Amino acid sequence: MTEWSCQAADKTAPIGVFDSGLGGLTVLRELLDLMPQEDYLYLADTANAPYGRNSPAKILRDTLDCVEFLLARGVKLIIIACNTASAVSLELAQKKSSPVPVFGVIEAGIEASLKKVSDPHNKVKIAVIATEATVANGVFARELPLKFSESGFVKPEVVQHSCQQFVQIVEAGLWDSVLADESAEQCLNEIRAKNPDLTLLACTHFPLMSQAIQKALPQTQLVDSSRALAAKVKKTLAAEGLLNTKKTKSALNFYVTAAKTDIKKNIERVLDFEIESVHHVDIKNLQNY
């Protein structure tokens, strides 16, 4: 990860979190649970969603635009709460943001998978369900066996599968609907036949579909990286003496790059509390902010 300049960092500065839409809220709610005293800026790049169907070049451009916007807002740390953007853009985002650190979600997903395996000598089968772009990138197929081996575990068998339609279901606010159940049953039929021990939810939208996914895969343990990532961020801030120590609850600001019907209502559904407003921003014209 990028080196951190402690002298330049302000413990009262907000944490920036971004995704293409609602998915990153699954990370934000874990951050709020572990660090309720921190302030947060959440950016949903709805103008360029879904990232999972975009080219790597476009994903990179849009990710760097989001990073630049958050840097302009004075954040002390950035979280790319999107597996697709993390897979394609993390290294360059870290270079762009230095000395402000950038966390992606890939490593947290791998670490969360490791923690689910009790016997290091047992070869497990891990299904990775993700967007089209994340599957095409192959990051989990490469990194899961490597990380397991480095940790003294038998390399797992990794099976990747795209469930891109889950993103659209979540963005429509239908994650607890009959449509969600039917889509999960259809998309995951092939994975169910492979009988995986673990299924890694390698898209931050997918935890919102976890009930439907678990119905379709009743014999597998689901792995969500959100909690592991939030814990890692808290540990890093604590080590650097940059945890916000104020006594009041979090100040939250929400931004979207394109207006979207029901976005405020759906944010409130995910976080389970009311928010003041959602701001529409043009991140291509940062001089306005």
C-alpha cells in the first residue's frame, strides 16, 4: 500500500468511500458499525454504472476521476468499495492519491475466505461470483491460491462465475424480491452443481442479495469482505494515531454523478436510517467543488 505521510493527515478529516452505485454501502455500514465516530463521504458513480460491463480502460478513467473528487474534498483515506474497480485500478489509484492511502476490497475478500477454512490441510473449493469485468480480470483465480499457499494452506480449487444481473437487481432496489430469488436460482444453478465449500461474494452489491444467494446455494458458506475491510481500515487508522476521537456520531455526505430515481430511499434501506440528502455532482469539473 502507498506510504502514508502522518504529518499531512488530519484525524478529523473524513473517510472517502466510492462505488458505481449502492454496493459500496455494504462496506460503509460496516465502517459505521466499527467506527461510528468517523465522518464519511460516499460517492456513487451512477453516471458510469455498472462498472462490471465497462472496458478496463474506462474503469480506470472513472476510478481515477472518483479518487480525484474525494481528494479534492480533503479525505484522509479512500476506499474503493468495488471489486471491479479494485481489480483494474487499485495500483494506479494508490499512486495518484499518495500520500493519502487507498484500500481496495480484493485483499479483504481473500483474507475473509482464509478465515473460513479451519483445516489448512484440507483442499477446499471456492466459488467466486462477481461481475463480468472482475471474472475477466481473473484476479481471484490468481490471488486466492497464492495467498492460501503463502499462509500454509493447501491451494484451493477456484471456480469463477459472473452474476452481472445481480447488480441491476440491487440498483433497482429489488434485492429482497421474488425476482432476486428467481435470478439467483437461475444464475447459480451451474455453481450449485459444483458443490463449493465457500462462495465469495466478489461484488459489494452481492451481500444485499445474500438471502437469495444462500437459498440457491444452501450447502455453501458465503464470504463477505465488507467486515474484514472495515476492520483493516480501523486497525490502520489506529496504528497511525488517526482515529477520530470526537464524541458525536458520524457526519455523512452522499454524492451521485447522475440523478437516479429512489436513490435516497434505497440508501436509507441499506443503512437502516434516514439521511438528509443526496447531492448530484459533476466530477469532471472539480473546480466547482
